Amino acid sequence: MSGANDGTLDRRDVVATLLRDPGDLLVVTGLGAATYDASAAGDRPLNFYLWGAMGGTAMVGLGLALAQPRRRVLVVTGDGDMLMGIGSLATIAAAGAPNLAIAVLDNSRYGETGSQRSHTAYTTDLAAVAAACGWRNTATARSMAEVAELSPRLRRESLFAVLRISPEEKPRHLPPRDGAHLADRFRRALGVAVD
């Protein structure tokens, strides 16, 4: 645990590394930076952007992983979203979905509301919380070499990873914002009937 943000990683580079050559990976992103950065890495129908579901991203990922057990699901979200939905870590660990991984972009800030310090700037270690909730595999990355090592693991393991990014803001790269369009596009990409 750290008393100050020790993240120095460029979040856009981190997400680009995680999503390089995604194949048929299903990606669910939390609001804000995670969505902007996933879109910047390459907007695609198998990206499901959550625009206003703060605290719910990990549970949407779990629902998708349970509904699509033969597909790999990667949740990419921020520390603020994960802190708001912290109880989901226990539920997801108990569910034991082997096809779900979570990558938390941790800048120790609530970036969408003014960049106030989040609990991870003070005493909360999200990887330790996940482990205490029953996650067998957790990791924290502070270098791009560690991100590169985690990237393939996030595609094959049930892994909870914290990526310590810099609090520096990046220009927003906005994907489509129409929720109905995004849901229909995602369903079509999955081969699920759309009414």
C-alpha cells in the first residue's frame, strides 16, 4: 500500500498493449478513461462500452462470461469504478468464471469528477482486496515490461490485475455513445438475435 500515487505508466500505451491483436476477445470497459483508451486502441463491435454504469462494469463482465462460457472476457476499468463496485470482487470470485479477467487502470483518481484522490491513493490495495475476496490470481504492474507479461495472462487466466498508471489526462477518444446501437452491435457480433 502506498501513501501516494506511484503510477507512472501511460494509460493509453497500457490499454493499447492489452488490446493488441484482440481476435475474438470480448472487451467490457468502464466509463471514462477505460472507454476512451479502448476506443483509441481500435473501436470494434466486440468492445462493449459502458457510459454510465459506474460500479457495475465488473458485474456486466461476469454476466457476459457466464452467458458466453466459450469466449474470453476482459473487463478494463478504472480504480474509481472498481471501488464503487468493490463487492463485485467477492461475487465474481465465488462464481469462479474461468473465462473472465479484470484489468484495473489505477491512477488513484476519480478522473470523471475532477480528479479527486481515490482510496487507492491512500490505503486501499485493490489486488489485495481481490485476493482477500477469493481471487487466486492477482497482479500489479508498474512497468511496461510487467504489462506486456500480464497481457497474455489476461487472455487465458481468471486474473485480477492492477495497472499503476499516471494520473496525467489524455485527449478523449470517443467511441459511439448510443447505448442501443452499442448493445445491438455487440449482440450481432456475438451472433445473438437482435429484435
